[in-house]
Amino acid sequence: MHVKRVFIVLGIIFLLAGTVGLLHPSFNYHKQEEVAKLGPIQATVDEEKTMQIPVAASAAMIIAGLALVILGPRMKP
């Protein structure tokens, strides 16, 4: 695969990731944590956590994606 195509594909991926980050800035996930362990017996807690994606990070991904898509084909081989 040519380097130009790699940059274009990466640019498209960055554009999509940035757009998703702007449209859906937070998401929930579950994390199991071990709270106690007594020999072979262990107790765990299933916590629901929320992750926020900063707007600046999404905007940076979109800008980087645009730069890769626009400048990728102009690179010298």
C-alpha cells in the first residue's frame, strides 16, 4: 500500500473519530473492582463509570484528519 493511501485512510479514520466524539461526547462503561479477598473467596463490585471526551480532542482529531486527507495525496513518493 502506498504511503499516500495510508495517510488518506488515517485521515478518514481521524475524521470519523472526531465526528463521533462531537456527536456523542460521553459514554458509559462497566468496571469490576475487587474490594475484598479472603483466601479463595473474593468480593467484587461492578461499577458503572462515565467517560467524557473533551471537545478540544474531538476538534483536534477532525483538524488532523482533514490535514491528512488534503495533504496526503500531495506528498512526494
